[in-house]
Amino acid sequence: MLWSARQSATITVFAMLFGLGMISILGYQVSSSYQAEVAQARTRSDNLSQILEAQMRSALREVDLVLRDLEDRLSPEEIASGDLGEARNKAVQSLLLDKLTLVRQADNILLIGPDGTMSHRALDVGKPAQSFDRAYLEQVRDDPYRERLYARMQGQQEGILLARRYETPNGVFGGLVIASVSASYFNQVLENLSLGRHGFVMLVDEHGSVITRRTADKRDPPFKPDPVILEELKSGAAPAGTTVSRQSDGATRLVSYRQIAGSPFFIIVGASSLDYLATWRSTTLYYLTGGSLLLVMALMMIYFFWRSHRLARNLQQKESRLNVSESRFRQMIETIPVALVLARLPECFITYINQQASRTFDIPQAGALSLRAADFYLNSEDFREQLQAVGQAQGIRNIEVRMRRWNGESFWASLSMSSVTVGEEITLMIGISDITERKRLEGELKRRATTDGLSGLTNRAHFMELANQELARAGRYKRQLALLMIDIDHFKRINDTYGHDVGDMAIKAVAKVLSSALRDVDVVARMGGEEFTALLPETSPDLAQAAAERVRAQIEAHRIVLGDGTVVQFTGSIGIAALRPEDQLIDDLLKRADVALYYAKQHGRNQATVYDNIPADPQG
Ligand SMILES: Nc1nc2c(ncn2[C@@H]2O[C@H](COP(=O)(O)OP(=O)(O)OP(=O)(O)O)[C@@H](O)[C@H]2O)c(=O)[nH]1
């Protein structure tokens, strides 16, 4: 199918729009899935920080409740002094131990007196805190509204100290009840979190110092919390959970900050784009690969479409040029003055004849298609011979042959024949020129060249030619041959008496007599003037004499009746010569016949004389 330029352009535009549409859809898909992944990661970080915050908040609250319970159970002396006697000291420690077992997140419980000295502790492990940070203690002592206090654990162990301000029944600062929650507890909490390969989670204090942290990849550089965000969270300027994104090392980090309610500690959860975009990246890669393939296919389709379109267009142009040249060629073939017949070999069925052939053979062009080439020949054997000749040579040229028109009339044709092979098919090409007229003219010329114009008989030159052939044949086959030489008697007198025209009539009359009185095989000629010859093949001198006598008698019997009723009659003399073995040329015979004629004239005319019968002495 061949598209017009407009259709091609439309198809190309559609294909390009399709490609652009695909790119847009792909782009949109990639971008929206990116947004979704980021939003999901943000939610995940936020949720995780929220869960951790709730978990840690409740853990600290449990500890606080235990401490509050202890406050109720302990007396001011028991907090203030560790020197209560062995039994009481043991009872206090036992109480502390009991409470410690209730909160597995706490690893020890201590009592600090108002002077900052540790009075009791549940477990005698680690370095005993002899005295508490004095500045901190004084701060607590002087702030009766701060009943719950937090501090980072000092020393080697990382963790949190959760303290409660103890007041004596009369409202005086009585010391602190403290529980320590070591980082190992938080580590346990954070242990089973799924953070991804580059994620982290950390517990920091209000200054951003890390209490504990967990990263999937230990080689990752430690994350430094943003103090501004911590400050904003503390002051309430930022929402309880704040998630920010930061660029680092070619990746984006989504960091979710959340303060543990009621405490100066913060949970920070970080997710890396290397993790949360991993699936998106691989999916996008698939999309892009698939999309690129589709795009390449679309481009290839456009390319192949254009290519085939161009090829088809070229083909069409070539075809139309071919059609033009074919129609020109066909027109030429149709109008050339040579009859052209095409026939398919080997059956020789006619496949085409041109207009000239139609005229030559007198048959409609379509009508010829049911015929074979041989049907145009007068003798189909001629066709077979020519076909054979074409098979042996390249072709045959200007062969003269008798052909046949459709109405049965025969004619002479000059014919050329050759064969061409197109694909599997072998076609016979026959060019025919009707040469009937040429043949007629040739015949006429030949006749004029060999015939005497007045008498219609063979002229002298042609007679000499034919006579010599007969002579040679007779000599070869040892056959007899006789020659008559006929002359009108006193012809001059006829001319002179009646005129030249009557003389001509006499010449014609003698020619007629000779033609009728002699055989067809006899060669009769007018040698000039009123002199005639007749060559009689296979004729003995006696038979020749009889024929001469017949001629003489018919000439004598002939009458020319003139317009005025005048009857003209005349006679003729004939000399006869028979072939002799020594004769080489017809002139030898002519000479002897001439002698015999002369003898006949001399001896009274109107008679036939055989040369061999002339007496040795002519006078006698
Ligand atoms: N009408 C006519 N006369 C011709 C033609 N050719 C030659 N002649 C004449 O024929 C005559 C021949 O005469 P001659 O050769 O003297 O012989 P003749 O009169 O026949 O006498 P014999 O032969 O002795 O009987 C001449 O007068 C020629 O002019 C011709 O074609 N037509």
C-alpha cells in the first residue's frame, strides 16, 4: 500500500506523539512512584520514631512509678543515711531490690541523701556513687516544682538517670530516689528494628549528645543531630515529630526527630534513599529499559515505515516510467510498418500480433491469439525448418517465404525470426514484410529484361542464356536438340505496302503461331526484326522438320484483315539445325540454322530447310 505524503506525515506525527506520550507516561510514572516512595519512607521513619518514643516513654514512666512508690515507702532517714544499722540497711536494700525487679529496664536503684551522698542502692555493682553532682543537687533542692528529673549517666556506663525529688513530710528537700537505665536496655529495644542497610536510630539528649545509637552499617559516619531542630522541638516551635531530608554522600537522608514526652531525650530515626529508593530504582530501571525498548521500537517502526514508503515511492516512480516507456514501446510496436507476431515456445501459440500483422494476415488482433504461428504459413513445413534454424543459430534474417492470409490467399513475405527468453518463458519473435508487390515488380522487371516488348516472346539475350543451358543439358544427357530459325518473307514489302503498324501485326501473328504450334517446353524467341527462333529440346531433325512445317503452314494460313477490308497474308521461311556432339555454343546451331534459312529463302521462300539436308553443292 502506498501512502500519500500527507498520510505519511500524519502517521509519522502520530508515531512521534505516541513516543512522546509514552515518554510522558513513563516520566509521570517514575516521578509519582518516586514521590510515593519518599512519602512512604517519611511515614515509615515517622511511625518508627513514634513507636520508639511511646515505648521509651512508657518504660521511663514505669520506672518513675516505681520510684514514686519508693518515695511513699521510705522515711526521710532511710534516704538521708546509709548508716541505719545492718538490719535496717538490709531491709531498705531489699525493698530497693524488690522494686528493681519490677522494672527490667532499670539496672539499679539508688537513694541520695540531701547532702548528695548515696545512702543505699539495690545492687552493689559498679563504682558506688559516693556523692552526687553538687550543682545539680542544689538546683533540684531549690526547685520544689521539679519532682521528676533526668540526667545522663556519668562515667563509663552510658544511660539515663531518672530521679525523683524527695520531700520530707514537712516539705523540706530530703534527697533523691534514682533509677539508672543503662544504654543496654535501649539497645535491646533498638536491636530488632529493621533499618535498612544505611538507616540508623539514636537516642540523644537535649544537647544532641548520643546516649545510644544503632546503625545497620557500622562504617557509616555518625549522624550529627541538628541542634536547631532539637531546640524547636523542646520549645514546641516544631511539631512533636519532625522529619527533614538532608543530602550526604550522594544520597538523601530522611531524618525524623521526636522528643520522648516529659523527658529531655530525643529519638532520631534516619532512613537513607539508598534503601528506601532501592526498589524504586530497580523498578524504574525496568520501566526505563522497557520504555526505551518501546521507544527504540517506535523509532525503528518510523524508520522502517519511511524506508518502505520511500522504496514504494521509488518503485512507483520506476513503474510509471516503465509504464510510459512500455506504452511508448507498445505504441511503436503497434505502429511500425512491419508485421510482428509473438508466439510462446514450445507450443508456438500466438501471444501477440501488432496492427500491421493484423492487416497483413487480415485477421483481428484478438482473433490471432487462438492460432499457432504455423497457421500463417502456406506450407507449415517452412515454419518447422525456420524454427529449427532459429534453434541452431541466433536467428534468421530476411528469408523469403510463402505465407497465407486468414482468407486463404497466399502471398510472398520476407521474414526474420529470433527467440528471446524472459524469465522462464521463451518467446518467438517473427517480423514479416509483405513483399508481394516487390515480387511482382521484380517479376515485371525480369519479364521486361527477358521478353520482347512487341511479340511478348523471350528476347534474344535471354534466349541465348536459356538456349546455352538447354545445350549443356542435352550435351550432358546425350539428348537431341533442334533449332528453328523463322523469318517472315518479304517483310520489308509489307511494311512498305501497308505501313509499319501492319508489319508489327505480322510479327505478333507469327509469335502467336509459334507459341500455339510448338510445345510449352520449346523456347521461342524473337531475335530481332522479323526473325524468330525456336529451340526444341529432345527433338530429332525429322520431328523438328514436322514442327517447322506446322509453323510454316499456320503462318501461310494466317490472314490480317485491315480496317478497310484489305486482307494481308504472308509467308515465312524456316531453317532447321540439329545438335551435333561437337557443338560447344548455341551460336554453332544458330549459324547452321541461318545457313538453312538462307537456303530456304534462296529456293523460293515459304519452306522449311533442314541444314543436314542441304546438298553439298548449293547451286545444284
Ligand atoms: N514493321 C516493322 N518492321 C520492321 C521491324 N524490324 C525490322 N523491320 C523491317 O523489316 C524489314 C526487313 O527487311 P529485309 O531484311 O530487307 O528482308 P525482307 O524484306 O523480309 O526480305 P526477305 O527476308 O529476303 O524475304 C526492314 O524494312 C525493316 O525496316 C519491326 O519491328 N516492325
